[in-house]
Amino acid sequence: MYDIVITGGAGYIGSHTALLLLDKGYNVHIIDSLINGFYESIRSIQNIHKNKKLENKLFFYKCDLRNKELLRKVLKSIQKNGSNNIDALIHFAGLKSVNQSINEPIKYWNNNVLGSVNLFEIMSEFNCENIIFSSSATVYGDNNFRKIKESDELRPINPYGFTKLAVENCLNNIFHSPLNNWGVIVLRYFNPAGAHPSGLIGENYKGKPSNLFPFICQVAEGTLEKITVFGNDWETLDGTCVRDYIHIMDLAEGHLSAIEYLLKNEKQFLTINLGTSEGVSVLNFIYQFQETNNVRIRYEFGDRREGDSAFSVADSSKALKILGWRAKRTLSDICKDGWKRQKMIAKL
Ligand code: NAD
Ligand code: WQD
């Protein structure tokens, strides 16, 4: 039985990936400081998993990656609880708010970069040399309305993006060192949205959401009155920004494919976009949500948001070619599953 460590597994993407890996028979060891994650998510995963009566197990370790001593102890416990070998690690843990990173860059460099470097150091001590890293489309520069390829220019425009690129570069250096034997897959996500179809896990937030989809959900539910669409004078078909929204379970499956690839193939350094390759405007998204769920979303047009770009859509052909993965779910699935989750949260 393979043992997979997931840092940041109490968060949005990590919790969905953990559930999928458990379903596929992996032992899953989650490390999370809970700074933005929720123990509730771990309990939900445990409950869903328990009902399936599989033999593999889920373990949780509360630890901040910047605490090296504790991290060392955690990896020792993981070896003891698992099959004495850590087969691979998926590194989700990090802070992800673009706005917060502009106001608090030191916090972002400290958490995202220092935390990652500590992790890599301790991984080395334990001969854990297979890693998948959560990077972001934010590392790319302006794309001139073309779908973005992995080989496109990297030119982040905010501290969050710079920390992601710094960690990518650090992993690249580690991979190229003759003294190491690491396998690295960097996954650059576009815009994850939606929830597990059961609605039992989804995106939880501390505070008011800033991303489009959770905002739409809260307007639909009535927690928020209306959504401001940031600009209707962009150079797009309907004047609103275009993004590549990917269902969270498609994203989780992308990680499963990456793990399988990493465990079966010779050590490599790979960078892969995870997106749908389909562009959706803000207005398209609002209309689709209304149609799928038969609810009304109040919106108004406001000014452009600083730092936004008109168009950000993945060219995901490399993921298909190398990992055999492609996103299967529709925008309507995102709306349906996310809304189900939102209604469940409202009942809690
Ligand atoms: P999230 O905030 O829901 O989850 C991140 C988890 O990491 C949280 O549970 C948090 O408590 C934990 N964490 C943060 N710093 C930690 C530390 N120093 N030590 C231990 N745990 C720590 O975010 P998410 O949406 O699940 O994103 C996961 C990863 O994917 C992040 O690295 C993010 O940058 C990246 N990413 C996210 C998106 C997105 O839109 N959600 C897009 C591209 C990339
Ligand atoms: C989507 C679109 C907004 C809110 C961010 C990060 C990126 C990645 C994913 C981590 C944009 C518009 C939004 C609102 C709106 N995260 N919008 N009104 O900015 O594409 O990407 O999340 O890596 O790094 O930058 O996502 O959901 O904030 O915005 O009109 O109230 O919705 O202008 O066009 P974004 P988003």
C-alpha cells in the first residue's frame, strides 16, 4: 500500500484530493497548521471513508511547515504509521490571497517559501524524493488572448506569484543537483471551483470570499446582497474577464494522475497546466449558475479590479499527452455541486 503525504490537506484542494486518494486505496497522511484549513474537513473525509470500509487509512498531523523540529517528528510518525516509506508528497500548504500578499509580502515569503524550503530539507533527511507542487497560473505574464502553454514567459505581477515561482525554481535546483534523485511535478492550476458532488466537503473560508465562485454562491444563498462584476469594458466578447474554471474533482483527478505517473516513471522535472482549455466570462458564469440552479444572482458592474487581466485560459494539451488526464466536468457541474455544498453549509 502506498503512503502519500499531503501538506495543506485540510484546505480546499487538499481535502478533495485526499478523499480521492483514499478512495483509490492509498494511505493518506495530512500535515496542516490549520491556519486556513479546517479540522471539520478532516472529520468529514474520515466519515466518508469509514463508510466505505476500505483497508487503507487517513492520518492527520497538526504542524506548521516552518517548525522544523516538529516536522521531523511528524515524518517519523508517518513512517511508523505507514509502511515505513513515504512514496510521494503533494505540497498544497501555502497562503493564496493575491491581495493579502500585496499588503503582507513578508508573511507570504515566510510562509510559502521558508515553509517549503524547510519541508524539502526534512524530506531529504527521510529520503522522500517524489513531490507534486501546487503552483498557479499567476506565475505567467500577459498572454495576449492566447491559451497559455507551460513554455510561455513567466512574469508574476504580485508577491504571491513570486513566491510560487521561487518554490518552482527551488525544486528545479534540487532536481538538477547531482547529489539528489528527486522526481518533481509542478502543477499550475487555473481557477478551481465547485465541490465534491456529495456536498460533504467543499471550499470553507475564514472571512468574506474574494474569488468569484464562492461570492456567487453566497449571493445566491442571501448571505451577500449582490456581486460587483469588475469591469464590463474589457476586450472580450461581452466585456467581462475570461477565465478557465476547473471543477475541483477534475483537479483532484489531475493529482491522482500525477501521482501514478511519478510512481511509475523515471525521475523527471515536469511542469503541467491543469485547466479545461475553455474560457468562461464572468457574465457567462453568473448566467450558467442561474440556469443550473434556478436561482437569481443580483449583480452590478463596477470598476476594473487592479491586477486583473482580460483573459487567462490554459492550453492543457500537455496534461493529456503526458498524464493522460483531461477535465471531464462541465461548468454546469461546478454550479450544481458548489450550490449543493453552499446549501449544506447554510444548514450547519
Ligand atoms: P487553502 O487555503 O484552502 O489550503 C491551504 C492549506 O494549507 C490550509 O489548510 C492551510 O491551513 C495550510 N497551510 C498554509 N500554510 C501552512 C504552513 N506553513 N504549514 C502547514 N500548513 C499550512 O488553499 P487551496 O485553495 O486548497 O490551495 C492549495 C494550494 O494550491 C496553495 O498552495 C495555493 O497557492 C495553490 N493554488 C490554489 C488556487 C486556488 O484558486 N484555490 C489556484 C492555484 C494554486
Ligand atoms: C475571477 C474573475 C474577476 C470577484 C485568483 C488568483 C489566482 C488563483 C485563482 C491562486 C476575474 C472577477 C471576481 C468578484 C468579479 N489563485 N470577479 N467580481 O483573479 O482569476 O485568480 O484565484 O493561485 O492566482 O489571482 O480569480 O475568482 O478572484 O476572479 O467580477 O467579486 O471574476 O475580475 O475576472 P482570479 P477570481
